[in-house]
Amino acid sequence: MSRLLTNILIATLLGILMISCKQKEKNPNILFIAVDDLRPELGCYGNPVVISPNLDELASEGLLFTNHFVQVPTCGASRLCLLSGMRPSKPSHLLNQAIEVELSDKPEGELPESFIHQLKRNGYYTVGIGKISHSADGLIYGYTDKTSSKRELPYSWEELVFNADKWGTGWNAFFGYADGENRQSLKKQVKPYESAEVDDEGYVDGLTANLAIAKLRELKDKDKPFFLGVGFFKPHLPFNAPKKYWDLYETEDIPLSESPFIPDSVNLASLHNSGELNGYYLTDEKISLSNPASDEYARKLRHAYYACVSYVDAQIGKVLSELKNLGLEKNTIVVVWGDHGWHLGDQLTWGKHTVFDKALRSTLIVKTPDTDQSGKTVETLVETVDIYPTLLQLCNVENPVNNDGESFTSLLLNPEIEKDEVAYSYFRKGISVRTNRYRLTKYFRDEIPVIELYDYLEDPFETKNLASDKPAIVKELMLVLEKGNTGLFNSEN
């Protein structure tokens, strides 16, 4: 071989090696999928009725977190905790407008407004589609107002995109029906469910999936890592989905709640009268704690919820399939996160807004490249505030914030590590701490009892408050609970 050919070969091999090294050094991309009101009601979580093949497949390839708990059981406040990595410490942090109040009108400071902002500051190209913060499209305006250009997160996004199509605005699309009307335009004279003969794009989540697919194709060719946040609306009310997803189920086969009654030794102030559901004025039955849903209507509503889960599962499947088709999964972290749970008749309640497990436990699935997770489950408790430091650590990005959350990267490497963790949650004038076995809640209110204790070994469906039966456990856990007392319910607040 001539010296010239030898030099060419050496140069070529060095070039290939340098490219390979650069590829390995490139920080991983992130595909972050937020799903509204998605309790862990999926096949991969052991539900034999729900049809969720795409999320089940993702769980079989990644890690399924069986004990993920949110800090606040309402959309905007839960998302503030996600974005900031901080627990709520004042009443405004419990509002759906929490992000707007805390972040939207502030000048850009030394500390990032969110972990997405920190990724952007460190070379990530950040794109938001749909509901990642509280607003349906990331912009600030009222439900019945015209859209605006003011961002909820002023500094986090390189791009913020959304397709409101026939509904005109993000909020109209969020509460949209197949004919282009919405809850607002019809002055709430609507049913809380709809089964229409439309394709996936007949409701907005189908359009969001298409946007995400198109954006992945663009991001593939960028010379920097990306964060793509995709926020799907369903199964949030109204429970509207194409008829083909309703047809996956027979209403009479839908099981009722395992705990369709008010727990023993609990004040009604711990629950609510399903006001969000009753805000759809054509609901078949007006439901309250004193007027429970009939079995027939309970099954219909649960059927509607399951249809929406199957619909959004199909949209997520399209996005994940494109990620694979583009070869991006080899260097992309995938996270599917539910912003909280939802009572489906549990404790006679329909909706979120309690500090019971059904409202606080939500879906979390994480798949990281270059680790053999192979469908393992993580039983250790994790909190939504833990996601912030975890993602920054996985992306080799410095975290300048002293978060309340703790990184769970060790669990990604070894899911079988047993860690004695707890999860704190806040709502209805109460602080709640969850351990592997117990939940202790302390309410700052006049209505008694103000202490509730549930033992999930003896009572997995929270049917009885055991606080008076187990005073020693209450005393022990009260010390743990106080560690999570951020001063939220102090009188001066």
C-alpha cells in the first residue's frame, strides 16, 4: 500500500473515531410527555381492562415507577412543582394560576425559571407543544379570551407551538367537542363526555401528535441536543374521544371502584362534591357526597375515561414510533408523566383535589438510553419534585438550584435498590406524608378529625381512618410529616 493511501486510510479512521467520540459526548435528548389527569390506570400497572398497548410497550422497555406521587393534586400547581423542583410554600402555590403568579412576570434572573430554562442555557434546543405548564398552549389568557403572545414561561422555550385548528384557541381546544364548539362557547350546556365518529385529528390530541412528529423530524438534523415537551389533554374532562376508542370497551364490563363510599372516621371536608364534573351542566346525574352516582352512570363515566386513555395512548404511540423510525431513541431520554391522579368514584368522589392516594399517585415511566432496564419496576417512592434534579444529572447539566427534590438516577441504574423514601403532598388545608406502608395527613381546619392515617398493608383502598387506633404510628409519622411542613398553612400566609 502506498504511503498516500496509508495516510488517507489513517485520516479516515481518525475522522470516524472523532465523529464517534463527539456522538458519545453529545448530551442525550429528552422527549418529555405530560398527560393530564392520568392516574396509573394502565395495563402495565396491572389494570386488566384498560387498553394501553403503547404505554405498556414503553414500560416494557424502560422503568415503571409504581409509587410516584405528586405534590399538589391540581394541574397548574403540580406543574409548578415539576418545573421548579420545589414543594409549595405559600397559598398561591396551590392555585392553577401558580406558574403565572410565580414565574410569568419576573425578569430573567441568575437562577433559571425551570429545569427547561437551565437546559436551554446549557445548549439544549427547547420546544414546547401543548400543555407543559398550566396553560393549554403555554400562553397566558382567560378561558373565554382571545389568545395572547405572553408566555407562561418567558425564558424556557426556543419554540412554543400549537395547533388549535377549528377551535381557534388553546383553551377552546382543551375543552373542545368534535363539531368545533367548546365548553365555554356552549356556556357549559354540555355533557362531560362525547363519542364522535371522527378520526384521531377530530380532537386536538391527534393534532398535537402530528405536530410532535413533524418537530422530531426537524430536530433530528440540529447540531445540539433537544428537549421536546409534548402535553396531551386527555383524559382530562370532558371525556371526549373518537368512537373507535369507546368501542374497545363494553360498558357493562367496566368495574366499579373498590371503595365507592366515604371512609370511616373521616370528615366530609377531606373530600368534595365533584364540582368539576358537575360544571358540565348536561351531566346525566348531578353527583355529590350525599347523592352518589348510580352504578350505571359510574360505569359510563369510567368507560369514558378509559376511552380517553386509549385515545391518548394511541397518540403517544405515534410519537414514540417516529422517535424510533428516526433513530433518535438511541440517544433520547423518554419520560411519560401524569400531573396527578383522579378519583373515579373512589370515596364517592369524581375528580382530583384531595390528598388521598387516588388523586396523588400518578403515572411515571422513564426510559434512558444505554441502560438495560428491560421492563423493570421501581417500587421506591419518588416525588414529582425529584424529576428536575434527575433530568439535569442525566444530561450532565449543572443544577444551580437547591431543590426540595432529590435525583433518582441511582434507581435508573439499579431499580431494585431499596430506599426508605417518603412523599409529601399538600391540598385542602392539609399536609400529607406517604411512606411505603402508611399515609398520615394533618389538616389545618376547624372540622374534625384533623388527623387521618391509612395503612395500605391492611387497607389498600383507604376505607378507614386508623389515627385513633394507632396513636404510636401517628406520633412517629408526625415527626416525619413536620419535616415537610413548608409553612404553607401558617396563619401569616
